Amino acid sequence: MAGEVTVEQAQVIATLAPTSEQRRELLADPEHECNETLVVEQARQLSVDETRVFVRHWAAYADPDADDRGYVDSCDRERLDIARLGDGYRVEGQLTAEHGQALKAALAAVTPVPAAADDDRTSSQRRAHALGDVA
């Protein structure tokens, strides 16, 4: 249906637009030219991917410091705990998106895909072994 916002576009808007108090205020401001009406009107004319790009640009305009605050908050939450438990170790933590992607890429580089026909380990077990190989 031409001119309609798809469910996917609505999810993009709901996920990326109201991510700070300043952005929520701008969306709700009926007098501002860059409010929710503009975002929805643009989405009606764009594909889902184009809507994502537009909303990210809109969000940067609406509250340019929010992404920096989010990055700092993410770095502040980053942690990695390694504790000895019996005959093994428990690894638990939270990484920034950048560090998590780097770790996934490193593990993928040393994890054979697909697993050998005689390898009955789960993908989680193969990743654990790959972490040992990377270390």
C-alpha cells in the first residue's frame, strides 16, 4: 500500500527515534518542523533501510550528544569476569558492541564452519574451544 508505514518501518522509528528525553520532546512538539509528523511522512516515502538511515540522521540532529552518552554508558558497563569453578572457569561479562563484534570475528576465524561430520559439539561448545585457541 503506497503511502503507508510498514510494521518494520514503525519498529525502526520506535527503536531509533525516542532514545533520549530531548528526542522524545522533539517528536512530541507539535510546533517543531522536525517532529513525529516529519519522521512518519518521510518513512511513507522510503524503504525500510532508507527509513533506518533517515531516522538515525534525524536522531543525530535531534540530540547530537545522545550517541556519545550512549557510548560512554556502554563503556562504563563493559566488564569481563573469569572465576575458577572446580575443574574449570566461568566467564561472564558485557562488552561494547565494538568489542563484542571483534570477539565474534576472532572466534569465527578459528571455528570451523560447518562442523566436521564427526563433531557432535554444540556451536556454544565450539565457540568455547575457539576462545581457548584464540587465547
